[in-house]
Amino acid sequence: MNKAILLVLVLAGLSCVEPHGFVLNPLSRTSIFRERDRNGAQPPFWWNDTGVWCGNEQQDLQYSRCGRCGDIFGETHANQGGQFDKAIITGTYQAGQIIDMVVEITANHRGHFEIELCPQTSETNTCFQRLNIVGGSHEIRSGNMMCVGPAQVIGQIRARVQLPANVRCTRCTLRWTYRTSYPPAPDHCFNPNPAQTFRNCVDIRIN
């Protein structure tokens, strides 16, 4: 087979297994370019917000090889203070509010996502606390995991997320972590094995 054709086939195969998704509402830090005309954000932008996936390194259950906000391990570009941080608040809420989040899935590899909150102004690797998902468009497990499957479903997934009653901040961080079931796992929602993972961070205010 011609080497050029073989290369195209290999790349096409890789694109088929690459999961894609991002937080649409409130808009994630690495998706600010989508509303740059409205919010006045300036370059540089993270243009491929469906590829914020820990450098495509399969993650253990502790996400020990994933950057805080989806970077390649060891990089900090998507973190607070990184080059793609515009300090733009994309959601303002009340303490204790149940907020409506929207995630856009453009290639579904099943699995689930979780939502965490860093309740302090200065974001760190250890400040994130898991929030409860109390409703939405997909199956919820254990109170804090929303399943992404079945595999053929793409588009918007809605999740109703409970903010803590005792947290107020002028700027704090929501984090979405999407753990896929790729490589394939028997359970469509939870993959205990090393898996492709997405992360987005979102800058919000809680009054």
C-alpha cells in the first residue's frame, strides 16, 4: 500500500477514537474565543477546545498525569495565570444555587463526567471539591457522576449542579472532568481502567 494512503488511514483511525467535548455554559476558559467579540478577550486563544484532553495520555482514577485544567502533564497554559487565562467571569450565581450547566459533546465515547469547585480565589491543584449533580438530561450515578452514553448520542448534555451554601467568591473555578470509556470498558458509564480524559476549567462568581 502507498505510504501516503496508509498515513491517511492511520490518522483517520485516530480521529475516530478521539473524544471531543467542552463546557458551553458557563463557557470554559479554553473556549473564550467562541465569545471573544462579546467579551473583548484578546489573543492568544486556545483554539481547539475539543482537544483539551491531558495531552491524550490515558489517565488513572487519580488523574495523576493530567494538568489541572486539561493541559499536558507538567504544563500550566490553561490554569489560572496561564497564557489562556483571560480572567473573564462567564457565570454569576448565588450561594447554594442549583445551576444549569451545558456540555457540548461532538464525539461520544461514553463514560461520565464530574463537576468540581475550587471555592477560593487562588486556584491550586488541591482546592477542588466534588459537587452533586441533582438533575439533567442523562443518567446520574452516585450523586456526582453524569453518564455520557449511549455512544451514538452527540450534542448538548444538560446537568443541574448544586453549589455549596457557604461559599462566596469574586472569582472561583468550576472544573469539568470527562472520563471516557475508551479504551472500551464493559460499563458504559464508569471505566476503572486508564482512560482518555477531558478537562475544562470555568471562571465563575458566587454572591
